[in-house]
Amino acid sequence: MIARSRLVLKSASRLSTKQQSLLNHGRPLIATARSIATPSFQLCMPIKTIDVPTMGDSITEGTIVDMPVAPGDYVQSDDVVIVLETDKVSVDVRAPEGGALVEIFGEIDDVVEVGTNLFRLDTDADAPELQEAAPIKEEDTLTPMSGAETPAQATPSPAPKSPPTAADAATTAPPPSPKIAPPQPESPAFMGQRTERRTKMSRMRQRIATRLKDAQNTAAMLTTFQELDMGALMEMRKKHQDAFTAKHGIKLGFMSAFVQAATAALQEVPVVNAYIDDETQEIVYREFVDISVAVASPNGLVVPVLRNTENMSFADVEHNIAMYAGKAKAGSLGLDDMAGGTFTISNGGVFGSLLGTPIINPPQSAVLGMHATKMRATVNERGEVVARPMMYLALTYDHRLIDGREGVTFLRSIAEKISDPTKMLLEV
């Protein structure tokens, strides 16, 4: 009850000019604050109640993770009032128009359901720049009257102390003799600070953890590895980088080549692009290719989808990846950006990973893991030992659907296309 009274008092302290006039005529602040909650007063104020917005077909609730403004603050149209986090995406709830924030129906970490009241807004309140600043009251200064003593003059000065006499010195007690301190026990071994802190898992991180564990519990995951020579692709990229950038307005990266190679391999081995419908126990073969590209964001790993990559060029892939990367850093990825996907590519090599086993993104049946390119000693076709830029590829697949022959054939097809990029151009 005390917290709600303070909330109402804070809201009342920022009322409109019309409402402040009631206070200037002697009405108590408590009575004015209480009148905000009465139905009769609401009829005089254009109060708008904003509900929790719809955030997707499968999302029914969200958690309040941030409130940039407090009750009583004035917000402009489209200002962020509350940030909601779901298991898939964060949503900024904005003010539909300018006004004073009257009340927020919740606190940080509260779970709110879609369609319920979220906050109330007084759209009749004046903006801060339109309100007249209250005059600053100058403090009264005391001027000493003629002939009157000031406090400094009225205070008598202390009399000087007389020097100590010989008798006084004789009666002064001698200082105590120093005592020998007892031996102290040995100090314990030095221990550094052993602090720890706890933070609540975000809904997105909880959802990621649940999906990854479900994948391990459901799919019979098997990982196979393949090494590939990146020399030809690096040489092609270096040779045509300037011309590519000048024509398409974006740099040529390695990811576009892997997306194109994976797309071609998925069409060659269709079972890798399929999935098992656990409800009907049917295998669903998809004749299109949507590749999910794992991207690191401030809130966790997200996988935006490149749709119909069988119709994309290298430039199309690079533009779409750059667009999704920018939205991931800004935290503006939507549900539609991450829905679907038939195959996933995860590039741990950008963080320096040399080897790893990726986890399938359900309901997909396989995921490709890229790793760092390192110079290693290899034996060429002439039997010579030479240093070449090599990368390890990892393919994790659901062994319930994909046999070892299909899995290895698919991975070798990607490695061959990357080792010799002309095969992608010639579609061989």
C-alpha cells in the first residue's frame, strides 16, 4: 500500500497545468493524488490504457526486463516505455502518443500476458518545455542593525592560559612503561576475493537451453568430419574482391561460398534437407532450401533464415547476411526473421574454434560447423609436403533419418566445391 501511495504521489507531482491549479488553491496533495484513481476524475482526464501487444502466434506472455521511464515522466510519441522479453525475441513497447505516464502495471521481472493492461498514459498533460518553471525563492539574509552586536562581536575571546609552574610539573605522573606485546598466532594463508553473483536467465537463454536439450534427447546425433583446402577460395576472393565490391556495394566473404555449396549439396542429397514429423511418423522432403545462419547477439545465439537460397547469388547472400547481422547487434530481429529453416550453418571459426561438434536445430536434421582456417602441413598430389590453409568441417546429423553414406557424401560434396569453387559455377 505504501509503495502504491508513493507511485500515485509521484504521478501527481507531474500533473498537467490544469491539475496543478487545484494544488495552488490549497487542496492537499494527498487528496489530489488519490483523486487520480477515482472514476469521476478519470472522466476529466484523457487516460489511455496500453495493453501488452501481440508478439507472435506461439507467444502468450513476456517478462518485463527494462523500464526506461518511471510513472510521472513525460514521454513523446514512439518513446520506449517498457521492454518485454520472450523466449524468442525482445519487444519494445512504445507510447502511441505524447503524454505523462500515470501508472505501470508491473515491475522488473514480472511476467505479463498478451492482452492485459501494461501502463496508463495521460495524453492531456503538458510537455515539460511548455510548463512554466517555478520561481526560485531567494533566502532571506540577516542584516545587522545599527549599534547592535553581531554574533562574532558578542562572543568573548578566551583568556590566555598561564604557563605551567614547577610545582605543576612535579606533580605530573610519569609516562607508563611500554608493555611487551604477547606473540601473535601465525596469519592464515592469503585468500583472494571469493565473491559470486547471480543473474536471472533471460527467457531467450532459457528457450535456447530447452531447444538444445530437446535436440539431444530426441535426435540420434552423429558427427562426421572433413578437412578442406581453403587456398583456391581465398585466391578467388582476393583476385575479384575489388570488382565484386565495386559492382555490388558489399565485400565478398567466405560465408556466401559455403551457403552456395551447402545449397547445391542439399539438392544432391535431398534427405539431409528433410525432417521427421514425430506426430505422424512421416518423412517430409522439402523441395526448397532455407538456410539458417547462426549469429551471435547480445542476448544469445540467434539463427536468422536465408530463404530460397537456391535462387540466390553470392551478392544476395552477402547482403542478407549483413542485414541480419546488423539487426542482431541492434536487438531488432523479429520472429519472422528466425522462423523456419531447413538446414543450419554455424561458423565457430570467427571466434578461433579449431574443431567442434555442433548441435542440431530442431526440427532440422543436420547442421554444418565451420572452423578456423590454419596453415598446416599437407601432402599434395605429387607427394610433396607443403603448407596449405586448411579448415575442418563438421556435420552433425540425425542418424534416425540420415545414414552414414548420405551424411559423408553430403559433407564431401561441400568440401570439394569449396576446394574448387569453379565446380559451383559449373554446377558439377
